Amino acid sequence: MVTQRRRAGSIRGGLGLGLLAVAALAASIGAIRSAPAQPLIVRSFPVGAGAKRVALTFDDGPHSKYTPQLLDVLKQYNAHATFFLIGVNATNRKQLVRKISAEGHEVGIHSWAHSDLRTLSSDAITKDLKRCQELLGPLLDREIRWVRPPYGGLNSRVQRAINDASYRVAMWSVDPRDWTGPGSKVVANRVLSRVGNGSVVVMHDSGGAGGTVKAMKTVIPKLIERGYELVTLSELVGLVELATHKPMVVTIGDREFDVVDDFGGVTVRVNGHEVPMARAPVQIEGQFLLPARPVLEALRVHCQWNAESGVLEILGPGGRYAVTPGSLEITVNGMDALLSVPPVVYEGQTMLPARLIADAAWSGLSWNGPERAIEFTSTLVPPARQ
């Protein structure tokens, strides 16, 4: 769970206003919002060299069944998204709206009752947006910056009404048409074949009666594997700062597992050979978790990611393992078993407990304190030359 704190505001400067004058001025402007800065409308927003970002967005929620499932998938991969909510759907699901925001996602407006804004007067659009703001605003820990017109119904008058109400218009560049129910594989293929740096992908919480949720179990890890950061719309366009390290908490039932990332100096060795890794180990409850693929391959153990099921399959001398990130449940040679800490997907890497890796590889495991190294010893790998 990622929680952002608001900064307390302060009044500075030499305007020469006394405290009473400032208070009177504040009372007079009331709830007037400042006009939005550029960009006023966004369809895509490629970022500069060295960064690849995509904004996944979901319309028509919150849905009582599928939105929580979607949040679970996003949390599993530490990914963020933007949810464009309909007022009538949010009215009796306020706790779910709070949950969306509390888990680091952005909330935008998708009208009160999915009306085509082109059929409304400018005054009616303003009242519709105000009604949504009055419902959603108090439930969120960050301001609402975006409006997505239902049906993509946009003309110059609608855009002007949205901008005049101090919001930006959120359009899109990739549309898999999940709402038509083509099936999760089709949705996933359409997204993955069309997405690029700066893409804004439009989907729906309940697209295809849950097909979108299933598709995300393929799309999100594939995008991360391709090097994309999955960010909110405001993060994509630079309206808010992109967090370089997002604290991660894995919730399983009534237990919470904090992922501790403070081990940049720790290395991993297999029979004296250092294992090249894209990121350093992390810890959960004092146990090291390591990037799965490079360490398993260094131990000459085969592993394969099943994107459809979200399961990492491992075949080594210790047996056949099926491991699901974010879960304590695994299978070993077809038998159910439990782990003491969960595997996770952290910053795009599947991280497994070191002891699980050692068991699958049938290798020894030790901690070299003076050299801050996790040591595996295996009969399958030649020792390093001295």
C-alpha cells in the first residue's frame, strides 16, 4: 500500500495583507479552483529517452466484484493506474473509492450517470462535474485532475466546459474494446501489440464480465518485462512527481508483509561465482528474497513464467514447484504446501525466498557476513577458480 501525505500550506510574501484581510480573502474565494496548467487534453504522452511509461486507465467503476479483483492484480505487481468513476456507481461504494486512492491509484471523473456530455448544455456539464466532485473529493487523499467524457464524446464546447471547471480532458491512444467482451486473450493481445512509450490505455473495470481483470494478469507482467513503468495519468504527464521507490506491503488475509529494500550492497554467489542481477535482494520478516530467474539459471534450474495463470513454474533436482507471487500457497510435486513469507513481484522482478530457491535447486545456502554475500553451493555448477 502506498500512502502519500499532504504538505501543510503556508502564506508568504510581501503583499501587505494582515491576517484578517487574508482570512476575508480566503472566505470570499471559497471553493473556487485554480485553472489547470497545460496539458488541457491528453491522448498520449511519450517521455524522454531512458524512460518508458504507460498509463493504464479503467472506466465505469467502481464495480463491487471486479474493481477489488483489479486492485489485487495491480498490487501484486506494485503497479499504479487511473480509475474514471461514475457518480451513481460510487454513491454506495464509498469505501471502495477510498481503497482505490489509499493504494496509490488516481481517481478521475466519468460523469454522474454516463451521459454523453455532447448532449448536455455547458451549464449542465458544469453541474454534473460539480456533483461528482462533491461526492468523490472528500473520499480521496489527492485532488481530482481529470475528466474522461463517456463514449469519448468530445467537441470544442465539451472540452471548454471541462477546462473551465479546472479539469483536464483524458482521452486515450490504445483501445482494446474490452467492453465488447472479446475474451481476455484478445484484450491482452490488442493492448500488447499496440502499446508504446507514453500510451494511455482505456479499459473498463468489468470489461467482458471480468475478462479485463484476467487480461491484466498477462498484460501487466508483460509490460513490466518489456521495461515499462505503469503509472497514473498525472505521473505520466509530470503533474506529480514519480516515486522512484514505492514502499510495498503484501496483504494476505489478516496478515501484512512489509517488503524492505535496503540491501544494495548484498551480492549472491553460486559456488563462488557472483550472479549478475538487475536489482538487489529485498527482505520480508528477516528473510532474503532474490530475483528468481538469474539465480535459478545460475543454479542450472529451469523456470518458466505462466502469464495466463500468474504462476512461476520451477523444475529442478528438488522437484517441480508452482509458485504464485503474493501468495503463501505453493505446490511441490503436486502436493500443497505453505511458505512462511510470500514471493513478490517487486519493481518488475519476481523475487523468491532464498530458502525456496535452495530447496528447488537442492543446494546449500549460507550467509557470508564479512563479505555481505548470500552463498549457494551446488553439485551442478563448477566451483569458481581460485
